[in-house]
Amino acid sequence: MKKHNRKRVVIRIGVIGIIAFVIWTFRPHPSPSPELVHPDVRNLKVPLKEVKSTFYLDGGTRAIFIRDADNRALFASIPTPTDKSFEGLPPIFLGATHYQHPGAVQVKGYPHTRYALREFLDDHRPRKITLDSSCYALSRRNSEIIRALTRRFITRPKNYEATLQDHDLPEILSSSTLPDEIEAGTDAPIPSLTQ
């Protein structure tokens, strides 16, 4: 009789553990408080015209490009996870597509900037695997990986681009909509929120 009760307790604890893990994994993302979002990100006007994300081949540094309704461009970077000089969540840099390029400035004192950037990336359509992986880089939540895998292998939305072979970085840097002073195809520093 005791073995039977012990088995029930173990099963109940296991079920409660699985339920708690699922609830914790898929908990809602925090909503950004405007006063805690960097002004360059906070002042972006929606609807956004363009949202692109890609990566460098230095271990995964993320490059983010956003063009708002007023045709202003925002460039952001999330350092590679292999760069061990940062602890915890990697910082966000604005002003350039790579955190080590001139013009890149680390966002400090605005902790909800990451939530706002994640919302912009997550709300953009059509979905791309590069946007999903940048959402993960911003939040470091397993739910982002699960959502990307679900989109890729289960739901398969019609417009979902699931390949990393169409590397967007040259397109981002040589886009004809970039300011004239930026030489196409270079990694020159690009000021945040340029006209």
C-alpha cells in the first residue's frame, strides 16, 4: 500500500513540475514602460516600414535595422554570445550594426529598451528565422526557440523564411533607402535615427 501511495505522490509532483515549467517558459513578456526605453527607440513612429535582422559570422553578433513611418533609421547591435566580457543578458548598442564599430553606443539606464525592440521584431510580418533568433537574443527565453521551431516545422506559415542562407547584412548596409552619406556595402558607423 505504501509503494502505491509513493508512486501517486511522485506522479503528482512530476505533473505539477511539468505544469510549472510550461507556465514559467511561456509567461508573458514584460511590456515596456516608455520612460524606461531609450529615446531613440521610444520615438520610433509606427507603423514601421522596415524591420530587418541578421547576424555577423563572428559567433552570432546580431544586427538590427528598423525604418519607422517617418523614414528614420535605427541601427542596433546585440553582442555575440561568445563574447564573455558581458555578464547576464547581452547589452544593446545603438548607432551601428556591430557593437565594436565606431558609432556604437551601449544603452545604459534604459532597461526596457530590450522589451521594446523585441516587440518591434516580434510584431513584424512576414516572419523570418533571423527575426525569431534576434527575439531570442534580446530575451534569452526558451519560449522564443520553441516558437521558432514551431513556425519552422509545425505551423509553417506561408511567408515564413526559414533559411539563414539569404544573409541580409549586405542588403541592410547597401539599401538604397539608407542615407546618402553611408557608402553602400560597408560597415561604416551609421548614426541612430538618421533622416
